[in-house]
Amino acid sequence: MVKGYILIKLVPGLESDALFQIRATQGVVDVNLVFGQWDAIAIAEAKTLFELSRTILSEVRSVQGVQDTTTLLEGAL
């Protein structure tokens, strides 16, 4: 299982709808609002890195109101 932490910058005024759509995305297991440079952090899981990338690029980044993302992959020690 691959887990990614998606840092999300949202367009002002579109936050609520964007968060609703992100929460409904298959593979996204949690979304939290944060303060600072980023507006939200989503946690996504997939069986492979390819599936995780597809979820982020095709689903999360295509949501109206998502301005920018950066993804941090969870590593195993």
C-alpha cells in the first residue's frame, strides 16, 4: 500500500465545493483544513504508486477550486 499526503492550495470562494469533491474521491481517506501556505491536507492511499499518481493527477488536481498541490509520499523505515 502506498500512502500520499497531498498539500492543497485552494481558490478563495471555492473551498467548500472543492473539499466536498476531494472527500468524495476514491482513494482519499481523509481531508483536513490547515492554516499557512497550504489550505488543506488530504491523505490518499492506493495499491501502487501508479494508482496513487492517477488519483492525484486525474481526480484531485482536476477539481474546480484546486489551485496547486504538492504530494509527500510516506516512506517505510
